[in-house]
Amino acid sequence: MTDEQYQAVKTDTPVLPRRVYEVVARIPYGRVTTYGAIARSLGSVRGARMVGWIMHSVPPELDLPCHRVVNRTGYLSGGWHFGHPDIMRKRLLDEGVPFKSEYEVDLDRCLWLPWEEEPSPAPDELDNFDPVAG
């Protein structure tokens, strides 16, 4: 999110949507997160549905990577927001996100959790196993 976009959101948006947008803006390229993980990072373990409703109404001018948010099983449940789940799938494939089935990403390989300080590499990107073995 650019500074200009952030300032517009900061002044014109209620607190909860603004906090959701801030989390979505941090999702790393090639990774996905879930509605529930966003809710949990904001202190609401049962707020996934509310995050979904907020995500459904993201102003397009914010240009957030909303395609990187999936449901708890990795299914492209937000795909219809883009016109068809195929559009969301293509955007994720273009980023190298692995899929288990046609509309379900492989969360074991690409899940990003908002409370992680630094995004950890996907398992197939690890090339130094010393930290794992240690």
C-alpha cells in the first residue's frame, strides 16, 4: 500500500476495515493467508466471516493483493469477487503459488501467518537445513 493509499484509508475508513487492509497489504508475493488468520492476528479468533465481508468491499483504488486470501482449507472462496475463481487462480499461479486441486492452494507449502515477523520461506525454498536440524 502506498503512502497516499494508506493516508486515504487512514482518514476515510473505519478502524476494523483499515486494520484488515493493513494485514492484507503485508501478504508476501507467492504466499497466501486465510480469513481466519487475519481475524486471529487482529484479536478475534471467530472473526473470519467478518474479515470475508470486509474483503468483499475493498475499494479497488487500494490495489491490495486480495487474491492472496483464501479460506481455512485453501479454497479460493473469494474467487467470485474477481469475476470467476479462474481469475484468482491465474493470479496466484503467476506468483508461483502451488495448488492441491483446481481451486485449492497447498497451504502446507505457501501459508503466511500475519503474526510472523519475517515471512518464512516456503518449504521447497529452504536450502540451509541447519536451523531445522538444530
